[in-house]
Amino acid sequence: MQRQLHKHFEAYQKARRDFVQMVAESAMKSENLPILMELNVLALLRPLLLDIIPTIQQIAALSVSRLALFNEKNAEEIVTSGMLPEVLTGLQSNDSNSRKSACQILKSVAKHSPSLAEGVTNSGCLPMITECLKSNDPSLKEASASALGSIAIHNSTLAQKVVDIGSLPLIVQGINGTDNNQKRVCIQALGNIASHSPSLTQSIIEANSIAPISMLFKVNDSKLKHQCCVTLSQIAKHSVDSAELVVESGAIPQVLVAMNENDNNVRVSAAQLIYEIVHHTQELSSSVLGMGAAASLVKYIKSGSDPIPAVSAVGHIASFSSSFANTLLDQGAHIACLNVFGSSKQDTCKAVSAWALGQIGKHSSETSSSLSSLNALSLLLSGYCEKDASLSLKNNTKEALKLIIQNCEDIESLQPLILRSPEPILRRVLAQVSTLLSKFPKYRVPFVSSGSFRDVQQIKSEPGSKLRSIINAINDSYPDQTVRFYSPEYAKELNKEVEQHKI
């Protein structure tokens, strides 16, 4: 009889193991997940989370995690069905794998929405997850940090709960481990916390996180470098002080190298980090420029990666001073940005490029000439006049044209705009033409011989209007006879005089 009982219990154990193994394997295919939920699989898995056999516990937890990860509805059912207490029992296990599996369930539930993350925290799991960070098992450290990061990412309230539980020193310790996945997930959790506010960022800074993150750029791991850039960006974006700390950490030379690595994600996140630093102040831009940022930014823009972060960085750096703009010009930043403007199919990208071009060209006749000589004015005007141009593209091209035109001393670059420009831009073009004709008499004859003076006379304007007064100012640079000769009414007046002429 004893042997028979053992046989039945072994069969039951095998059946449980086979069942959870089948569910776990089935849950790997998305088409099976709705069927499993229809079969009320969560109710069947729930007691198995407390199974006396650790392997069955862990496979059951893996199945629940996969179901939760699939969609928000499944995750909500895990919370509303009251399954979380069983999950927390796994967190308190002496078995490292069981604790890891429980962390994975909580991560999969919390990631979907703030309300689900709130439900997870209300279960009282945060102290237990944080305790898992003390483990010597790298995979458990990774799972617990990932769970905390999935909670913190949603909003500042949830992130503050993660901070208040005392997790930050333990997460930072995880950065110093030997496992790259553990390091990456710990760094990601810090970035998720820092993303929300300056005060949370300050908590990250006070945990002495920046230096160990900055040192990891030397590690040959693309995913790790990408995450380092993302998290440092979240730290740098909030304030001048936090951005200065990132610069002082010594990371920037490595970040500039990372901007031109083979991995696209690394390139884009590195460019974003440079942008988050330079947009704050002239001093920060100067520091980054001094490390060779101009050449790196231009090379990045030419690489074919998402140009927006680097073009934005170029614009912000150029905006601060003419010397910065000239440093960028020396590296060909204006050509790179103009190529982006001309080739991009996305209005957002074109708008950012237009803004950057305006920041480069706004300082002097020299910076303006660097753009006008490349036909930038005509290209910007074409962007402004595009039929389906977005409001941001129209506004940015208009502002860029204004900034470049007001310093332009190349009258030949302005002439093609006269017949093409709508009135808001035309007024600026003609005002600059008037200034140049008054300032440089040598331009007056070529302006007439090119046909541009005649074009000006053809423009219709209301008497007393601003446009009319600008045209009158241009005419003041010429003798009355010249103005009369090119007037649209001159031919009629001449014919009338001929008819009335008496021999």
C-alpha cells in the first residue's frame, strides 16, 4: 500500500510539473494566450505558486509572468483576482529562483499602467523587492531592479515610493557588479526615477550614481552604453547643476566617441545626451565644444541616424555666440543641417533643421553668407511655402529666414526671393535690399540690370502700407527717371505722350 501511495503522489507531482511546463511553453506564443485565459488558467496556476516543489513554483510563476506581460487586461485580472499575496510569498522564499520569478511577475504587471503599478505597490511588495537587491545572485539583483524600474517609470509619486523605501544605495551598488545585464538594468531603474523631476534627480545624484555610470563607457557592451547615455540624459536634462555634474564626471569624451559607434541605439542616445547638456548654458556648450563636439556632431548628422538630437544640439550651441557658430561652420555643420532640411520627409525634422540654420546664420554677415551662398534662403522659402507644411515648420522657416536675411549682405542671394515670397517674408527681403542699396552704391546698377528693380516695381501694395513704404525706400536709392522708367505705368504714359506729341 505504501508503494502504491508513493506512486500516486509521484504521478500527481509529475502531472503538476507537466501542466505548468505545458502552460509556460504555450504562453510563449501569443496566439495561445487568449485561449489559456478563456480556460481560466490563472485560477489553476494560483495554488501552484505555493507548490511544495520549488521547480513547479518557478515554472508556474514564469507562466503567470508571460500572461501578465501579454496585455494589460491579463495583468489587471492578476491583481483583481487577489493573486498578489501568493506572489509575495514567493518573494519571501529562501530560494533565489522563486524570488526572481516573483519579481518578474510584479514587473510584468506593473509595466502596463500607473494604476497597475499602484496596485503592485499597495500589496506591500516594495520592501521585499528591495531586500532582493542585497542578494549575491546577479540574476535576482537584475530582476528586482527591473521590477522597481517598471514601477518608478510611470510617475513621480510611484518613483518617490521606490526612493523612500531606501532602494537607491542598493541599486547603485548593483552598478558595480560584474554582470553587464545587472548593471544595465540597475542603471535603467535609476534613469526611470530621475526622468520625472529635479528633486528625484537630486536623490539619484546624492546616491553617488553619476561616477560609476560614467566609467562604464569603457566597457565594450552596446546595450550597456546605450542605457548609460539614456540615464545620464535623464539626469542632465533637469538643471544646469545636474548637467555640470555629468560633464565633470569625465563622460563626455567617451560619449562623443559613442555618437559614431556602429550601434544605432548607442549613437542616438549619445547625441541626445549631448543635447541635454548643451541646451542649458553657454558655459556648458563651451565645455563640450572644447572636447571636440562640433566634429562629432557633424559626423553623426551625416551617419543617417535620427538627426534631430544632433541638429538640435548644433542649434543650441550656435545660438550662444558667433564664435561658437563659426566653430560649427568650420566643421561643416551648416552643410549637414541644410542637407537634413532638404532631404528629410518629416516636418518635425525639417522644422528643427530650419531652426538650427537660423541660429547659425543670425550672428553676422559672415555667418549669414555661409548659408546664403549655399542657396539656403531659397530652400527655406520652399519649405515655408509647402502646401502641407505644419505650423512648426512654417514658424521655424519664417524665423530662420528673418534671422539670416537681416544679416545678409549678398544682394544676389536675396533677389530670387522677391517674386516668390509671401508678404510677411517679402517685407523682410525688401527691407534688407533697401539697406544694402543705401549702404553699398555698387549694388545699384547690378540690381537694375538683373531685372530685380523692375520686379520690385511690379509688386502691388496699398498706399500707406508698410510694404509700400519699403518699396519707396528702395526707390529713394535711384533717380526719379529710373523709377519712372521701370514703373508698370511707364509704357502707357510713354504711348500717351507719343500720341499727344505735336510736330
